[in-house]
Amino acid sequence: MAPRRPTARDRSRRVLSQNFLADPAAVARVVRAARLGPDDLLLEVGAGRGRLTRPLAARCGRLIAYEVDPAVLPELAATCADLPRVEVRPADFLAATPPAEPFAVVGNIPWSLTAAVVRWCLAAPGLRSATLLTQLEYARKRAGDRGRWSRLTVLTWPERHWRLAGRVPRTAFRPVPAVDGGILRVDRRPAPLLPRAALPAYRRMVELGFGGVGGSLAASLRTAHPARRVAGALRAARLDPDTPVGLVWPEQWLVLFRLLHAVDPGRSR
């Protein structure tokens, strides 16, 4: 029997990186992870046919559902027709202006646009939290789930907390993708872990460490700080000088920064 030729709809789904949630248990898992309150403003990314939209709307005060695919918009509109607090926007979420008031983001996002959606969320001043269904490996990488920490996570750690909030098997999606999904949760901290004035210097230190100058974290830091001071900071952070930079915990980066830059933790607020 000859294999079925891809239809125009199949090709569109591939271009738009669409994998719709079909498992009610997975939908419930994402909704629980979002931890919404009755007064929250919520933006949903890639609402699709509305499988997440209805249960999310039941938990929040107001919901703006973004969907760019005209093929699924009629079904989404019908799903939301009796939900007065839901506004369907047939527009590209990435082109949207963030609300001026505090808000949250939730979405089973197009996996090919994961990095762009995360950048949008990190840049939005009013974002309180983002709960994003991504490829599992992306979520694990950002959350340090394998004991390795990405540059982006470490750079933003003083202001944002990253964690893996759940796993969604690939069989929960239609069409079924090649890999499992992961629920990535990013929360803005009520107050940064460092003084705001110190954040640019912290980010420069992290970029220096991940830049690989000198072949090790210790060697990289010694290009900007006295060797004895670097050695003492590494000892205080319980770090071997040869520790690969990706294995340094965010908390250890904070210790290194406070010691190398003489930052008083009591001034973080």
C-alpha cells in the first residue's frame, strides 16, 4: 500500500509547527501548572481549537487568545462564543504589544518558535509568569533538570525562577510529534536577588564565564579579577576550578558575584 501523500493541511501544520493537545489529562496538567487567580489577565499563545482556552478561562479574570492560523480560527471562535471574558485575536502573538498591567502567559506554543516566545516573555515588563508547553529537552535544559544550566537561565536567575512543571507524553498530541513535551514555568521574582544596579555587572560576569576565555571558568574570571580573589570566591562557592561552566548552579553564580564584586546581600531590595 502506497504511503499517504501529505495534504495541504499537513504541510501547513508542519510550517506552523502545530501539535494540538488531544489528551484531557495533559490539558488539566497544563492548567494546574499555570496556577491562575480569579483576577488574572492571561494571554494564551497559539490557542488552536481552544482545548486549553475553556479550562484556562474558568480560572482567570480575563483571557486574550492569540491564534494566527485561519484554518482553526472558526472552531476557536465557536469554542469561545459563550465565554464573555475571552477575546480571540487572529494575530501573531510575537507582534503583540505587552499589556501595561501585570499578566501571565500560557500556551501550547509552536515548538519551532519556542526561543522567540521565551524572548518575548522575558522582555515584557508586566509579565508575572509564563507556563509554556515546549519540547521536553528544551524545558529540561532551561530548568537545569539534568544538573546542567543554560546561559539564559543563569543570566536571568536573579530576576526569574525557572522550573520544569511537568512532562507531557508525545501521544497526548495530534499529530503525534517525535518527542515528548515539557511544561516550562518561568516566574518573575517579587524582588531581584541582587540590587538592580548590580544586574548589568552580574550579566557581564556570566557572559564572561560562559564565553570560555582561558579554557575554564576560573581562567575566564581571572581575566577580569585578581587570581587570589577568584580562588577564594570559588572555594566559598564550593566549586572546583575545573568545574565545567554548565554545571555551576545559579546560586553559586550569585555567591561568585557577591564575593568578586563585594555586593551586600541585604541591599538586594
